[in-house]
Amino acid sequence: MHIVFGDSPTGSLKIALKESGLIQQENIINFSDLFSIGPILNLHDAQGFNSRYEWLRTHIRMDDEGIFTYETSFRQTILNIEQIPSHHLIVIWAGENAHEQTGLRFVLYLLKEKRNNIVMININEAYKTHFERPEIDFIPRCMGELSSGQLKQIYENEKNAHVLTQTERKAFEQQWVQLCNEKEVLRIWENNKIISVPENYYDEYIINTVKNFQQKKKHNDFIKSARIIGEVIGHLNQYIGDQFIHYRIIRLIMDGVLDMEGVPTAMRYYSIKIR
């Protein structure tokens, strides 16, 4: 039983298992979420989930269908994890980023009463072992940045890797207990740790990016917000998603730091500049 964090890596892993002839024997549980953003305070209980759901609904742009699907999908994923048969090997895929590492700790907490053997595949370590080349400057920020072919090769080499000991599992469970007591809504990965930071952590970087774009223009014109969001996301070594940057831009507009032209129903429909 594979546990994966995100729709894109789930799709790639499905192809990898199909090409390996394993798609009929091995299943994937997908946590369709982004754990680097949003509240995770006591997420393992109903009140914690409701708080996260409300924050996402009111801060991150999802249509009515998307937010309804999120709630249904989340609850079904929890149920799927609870119903994993005790004799199944569990393989959890996680890269060196706050999203997947938070998800890893959350899942291991949910599995704390189960006696299944659990293997964790660190996609960054696996990438270094099997694909890293001195002439290629690339470090995957998350599992979704690896191809199905790369995942196939990684799994073939890592599926018999070290099974987590009870001591290691307890350590991850305790880390989740500590993490889920924090109230911040933004997490980054730094020095091999999940760090909770204020939600305005990247505001200055967003503002400087807008300033740099404006300086390159002859006139003090508005800049498409999608270009700013793409530039910010492209240069961050963190995996926090474009919707969070979109949310912070809207907050900077509301606070009078940025001016807006257009309608912010989606990031491609409005432009911004420094007020």
C-alpha cells in the first residue's frame, strides 16, 4: 500500500506501477492536499479538520465543487488509511519539503496503532543516488517533479529498503504531536526540519519581485499577477503552491501596499503594481 501526497505524484506513480506490472497487486492512497499551508492544529480530530477546512475555504481560492471535493476526499483518505489490512507493507513517499514531511508525520500518527511494516522512500536521497549528475543543476522540490520513469527505477531499488523501527515511528509520532500544537498557517523546510513561520514570511519577497518587474518597464504599468506569482514560485526552494502566494498578494492589496487593476476572481484576471 503506497501513501502519496498529491494528485500529480499519484498519477506518475500509477504509471510507474503499471509499467512494472504491479498495478493490480499494489494500491495507492492519495492525500490530495498541501500540508505546507493552512492550519494543522489537532488535524487528527474532527475539530482540527473543521478549522483547516474553514481556513482553506475562506483564504485559498477554490470553487464550490473544489472545496466540497476536498472535504469528501480528506475524510475518505483517513478512512482508507484506517482500513489498511494489517499484513500489507506500507510505503510512504516523501521528499525534503514541508508539505510531504508534514504529511509523513501526520500519516505515521494515524498509523500508530497498526503493526504493519512501513518503508519510507525519501525521494531526494533516492534522486541523488540514482539520477544526480554534476552537470545538471536540479534538486526536486517534491515528488511531483519526478517522472514516472524515475519513480519506477526508484521503487525497484528502494522497495526492500529499511523498515522503520518502533523507535523511529515513535519519534515521528511525537514530532507530529509537537507540530500539530502550533497555530501558524505556513511551514517551510530548513536544516532538515519543519519550521512554522508567520503567514507574511514571503511578503517582502513578493513586494521586491513586483518592484523588480516595474523597474524593467519604461512606464509604471500594472503587471499581470500570474507573472509575479510564477516568478516567486519559480525561485523559491520551498513547495507552498501558487494559491498561497495569490492569497498573500490579495492581502497586500487589502493592506494598501499594492494597487490592483481588474477583478481578482483568478490570478490571470488582474494586474498589480506598487502603490
